[in-house]
Amino acid sequence: MADRTIFQDFVVARSDRLLRTAYLLARDWGVAEDLLQESLAKAWFAWPGIDEPEAYVRKVLVTTYITWWRRRWRREVPSGDELPDRPSHDAAGEGEELWRAVGRLPARQRAVIVLRFYEDLPVGEVARLLGCQEGTVKSQTAKALAKLRVDESVVKERR
């Protein structure tokens, strides 16, 4: 019963931040919510053996996102009338065009950018989370930043 209470406390305390991370990866609030829910469900089954819960859930979040992306799962598309607007949940409060440009990056590059610059994780931790070498993280970061530098919406926003 103690594990259940500790898990519930963790979910209450960290869900908002983890949901923002999921949104920055998926660029869709519904998908982000599903992604976080699935990640937390996976964490629940492994909970007794987890030493660093937030790092574990973040890794599950990223790997689950990449798995979904590889499957090329393309969510349901609404038809008919437009859906009501949702409030903007921009991570920085500004720079919406920048985050849209990040959303256009390939999945691995987007994951690297979100983990490095939004989550502020060091290169070694990002490499560990993504299951790759530090050099891969550095090269993916460089490629992503190069794409963002030439993205017209980002260039226009900087002016």
C-alpha cells in the first residue's frame, strides 16, 4: 500500500512537467496525454525497482514516443465542424513559432532538442535516455539547430 501512495504522490507532483515534455515531443495535447498515461502505466509495473522515478518515466516517455513515431501512427482526424480552441500551453510563454518549428523536426532530433534545451539535461543523460552515444546526441543537436536556423518561421520571429 505504501508503494501505491508514493506513486500517487509522484504522479500528482510531476505530471504537469512530464505532460509538457510529452507535448513538446508530440505537439498534440491529446497524444501527449496518452503518451504520459502509457508511460505512467509502464512505470507503475516497475515501480518497486525504480531508483530515480522522474528519470525513469522521462526515459519511458521518450522511448514510447519514438516507438509510436516509428509505427507511423497517425491519430484520428476529426471531420466536420472545427473543434473548439484549446488554450495555448506554450512551454516558454512565447516563441510559439519556434516550438512549431521544433515540431517539424524528425522525432529523434525533436527528442534531443526537448531533452537538452527544455529539460536542460546534459549530453550524457540525453544519450542514456535515448540509448545512444554522446556523439549521436551532439550530431543530432547540431543537425536540429541547423534546420531551425533556416526555418523561415523561426527566422521571421527573430526579426
